[in-house]
Amino acid sequence: MFGTMQARIAANVIVTKTGCHEWQGKKVKSAGGKFYGRINVYENGKTVSKLVHRVVLELTLKRKLRANEVGMHQCDNTICCNAKHLKAGTQTANMAEMVQRGRDAAARRKQAEGK
Ligand SMILES: [Zn+2]
């Protein structure tokens, strides 16, 4: 099943110039207005809809994500499911990284504008 799931995911992504594997299948919009890919997974005798990037992470880590863990996108592209762009972390760490990246981007913009 391991190879089958990865093949199913690989067949549903487009690889971008930045190396992101953008999910082309079903997507859901999060409370924050971001889109996440979803995939149906057969688990414990029933079909459940799961977030693709979490499925990819679990395949990569070879374990289930814990309840307090989120799949973090290093590339900020939420429909990306490239294992190399993902890591598991806590929600707190995820927020801190997003703030940090935002600050970095703002600093770069200011520098570019000569402020
Ligand atoms: Zn990516």
C-alpha cells in the first residue's frame, strides 16, 4: 500500500519551478483562507478524507502525526505536498516561523525600496 499511495499522490501533482508538488485533486479552504489538498484514504476498514500534506508526512516519517503536530510547509505553498518541503512541528512553531518569514519578507521589501 505504501507505494500505491505515493504513486496516487505523484499522479495528482504538478511540479513547479520552485520544486513544489502542487496538488491538483480535491482541495479544501481552511479558516485562514488557504487551500489544502485532500485525498481519500482507506484506513481501518473505512474511507476517510485526509489532508494530502499530512499523508505525505506520515509516509515520510513512517508514523502517524501526533494530535498536537501540524504539517509545516517550508515553502508557504499550502497545496504543495513535496516531502522535502514539509516537516512536522507544533502549531506554535508553525506560527512563529510564518511570522519570521513575514518579517524577513518585509525587511527585504524595505531594503529594495531603499527605506
Ligand atoms: Zn513546496
